[in-house]
Amino acid sequence: MSGEDFSQRVERAFVELITERAEREGYKKGEFAAKVWPEMSAKAAATRWNSVRIKASHTGKPQSVPIADAQRMASVLGTELSYLLVVATENAKKQK
């Protein structure tokens, strides 16, 4: 992850952690996205989740995760956001 600062590594570690936990809970990508963004169509939610996980089509880079979205993700998983951020921070520290 050369060229990225620590905050970006934490954000990517957070997304990886959310992805792993969602898969462990048995959520399919589109199903998880629909629960995180219920106000969107299922297709739009899935596209947004894909942009966060992998890359946005217009920039080629992953989309950032606003705190509000991070809280929604944590709520869907039934886990405190603060705990997930601590775990993601520790995981990011291991990535050198």
C-alpha cells in the first residue's frame, strides 16, 4: 500500500474486516448492501458496496467510507463500530 497514509490503511482494513464478517454471517454481497442502504434499490446498494470494497468505476479507486455508512455496516453486523475500528486499526498496524 505504498503512497497511502495510515488513515487510508485503517479504512481499507475496516472494509476488509466488514467484508469478512459479513461473509461469515452468511450474507451475500447484494444482501448485505441492501441491509446497509435500505433506502436504495438493491442494484444501487450492491454497486455502492462494490465501489467501497473494490473500486469505483469512475476513479478506479475504492470509495471512501463515511462514518454514517460505517455505523450502518456495524449495526447490520450487530457489532459496535468502536470495536470494529479498534480491530481495523490493529490490523492496519500489522500492514507495513
